[in-house]
Amino acid sequence: MKFTIVKKNKENLSRRGRLKLYSGEVQTPVFMPCATVGAVKGISAEELKSLNFELILSNTYHLYLRPGEKEIRKFGGIQKFMNWKGPILTDSGGYQVFSLGKNFRDYTDEIQNTSLVNINEDGAWFKSHIDGSKHFFTPEKVIDIQKDLGSDIIMVLDECTEYPASEERAAYSAKMTHHWARRSANYWKRFKKRGKAIFGIVQGSVYKNIREYSVMQISALKFDGIAVGGVSVGEGKKHMYEVIRWVGPLLPKDKPHYLMGVGEPEDIIEAVKWGFDMFDCVLPTRLGRHGTVWTTTNWINFKKFDLRKLKLRQDKKIIMKNCLCPACSNKYSRGYIGHLIKSNEMLGMRLASLHNLWVINELMRKIRKSI
């Protein structure tokens, strides 16, 4: 992997970069649509390419459970499996393991007993949400899984801290993340990389001292890039923006910075100002499937509106002026798309999702151009 900073903004920390990976080149700042199980919901690989996406995200936890990383390896990797001709980043599954946990015991307990998850220094035991079978993730195992998947960017296993969490709990969780990160870094040294990359993850919840310490710990391990996790787990925008402003200036300047799970346009704009280069979120397609679309006139302020609302039933206008998405460029009306979604017609969900994907990627293009 090679990351080159092409241009820096003199007024803030934003920068434009070029990320060379084994499967292709990516312009940053970049947004990654989430192909969680090997597909962005309802959207083909060809459509993603036509919308000019260069990098997508898939998920280790889900692909490990079904169809299994060994099966995908037989296909020649995730790109061939899903017919995607470009780079792929895979999340380690740490967030999904976190999501399976219903209740967390006090930080002083070595093991957190939850309905589906047990975590200790060795790794994370969890039960499959599909069939209840029991599995064990270690820092080393998730690297092996992602290598079998053929990922261009591999994410280390981390413990995603829930919100709210006490300062003691957040410190304990960050300590676990750092322990796993050291094991990941040592294990990664054994392999021939062939252009592949591995990213470490900063945790620490909403506590400045823990976030700063986490940056120091993760940066010292010489990962190819640094991600910041635990900023979209219910803490709200105020806390999210605080973390972005604390951490952004401290991250290694010569490496890509990845803000995990953030996809609201305004949040991306704010994060880019503080030096973040990479983003992912399910939001564009999740909103679209439920009939909600983004619109903007100035590419700074964005509005959401629900196409299913009664007052839009006779609305003959396209979703947004000057939009080149498949829905707007082909003159599908708001009233028609809303009708399709209310009727649970897949076409309506796809058109709304394609519109949101176009908006988010056009925003990234405009951000790069402005830098």
C-alpha cells in the first residue's frame, strides 16, 4: 500500500490523497458503501462502478458465518465472488460482536457475560445470530479470515466501547483494544503483504485523556493506516465532534485516517476539516429503503425528506435539481417513487438508494475538488 498526500488545505487539516492498493487506486477523501454480506443492499457492482465508487466495505463477521471465508477463497477472493473490480476494505467484525451484546458487566470483571458474547484478553466468544452456533475470534484469526477473503485493507480486531460507558469502563475497553492491536501487529509481520494493508483502531469513548492515550498506543504500532472507532454508537453529534477534534490533529500525518461508521453529509464535511480521509456507513441505502432521500442546493446544508408522505403523492418533480443519479436523470417523480416504496416495490427502494449513493459520492468529489 502507498498513501500519497496530493494537496493540503492551509485553513484546516483537510487533505486530498491517493491511496494505491493491490486491487486499484483510490482518491481520498473517499466514502465506502457497505457491502456487508458481499452486496450493497439492492445495488449491483456494475451500478456502484457507474456511480464512480472506487472502494467498498464488506464485513468479516457476516462473511465468516455465511458462506464462509474458505468458500470465498475458492472463488478467488471477495472481488471475484461478488464481481467487484476494485479494492475492498473488510471490517474485522468487532462492531458486530459488540452489537450482539445486550448487557455489559462492570469493567472490573475479566469476562463480560452477555446473551451472545463473552470477551476476555484472548479474544471474543460469540454465538451466531443465524443458528446459535458458538465461535471464537482472536486478533490472529480475524487477520487469517480477511486474508482468505482477499481484502485490500484489513482491520484489526478491537473492542468497540458501548455508550454510555463510565471512564473506568472506557479505559478498560481501550486497554483490551491495545492488547489485541499489539498481537495483530506482531502477527502481521509474518506475511508477505503483496500490496495489502492493515489498519489499527483508536477507541476511548467520549473521554479525551483515553482517546489521546489510545492514539499514542495505536500510532506506535506502525500500522498502514489509523481508524477511529466508537463514534457512531449513540453518543450524539456533540460528543462525536469533540472526539473528531481531539483526535484528528494527533493522528500520524503520513497515513490515511478512517472514521468508522459515519455517513451523514454534514458529519463527513466536519470530519474532513480535521484530517479524516475515509468514511463508511449503511445510511445511504438504509434511508433509501425506507423512502428517505437527501437533497441539497449548496452542498453544505442537507435536508432529508420522506417520499412516502401524503403531500408528495401528486409531486411530479424529480427528487433533486441538477442530480445525475439514475432516478433523477431518468425523470422518475417523487410521487411515483413514494408510491412504489409504500407498495413495498423493490424498484422504489432501489431508486431512492441510488439517489442517496449518488449524493454522497458527489459530495466526496466536490470535497476533493475544493481541497
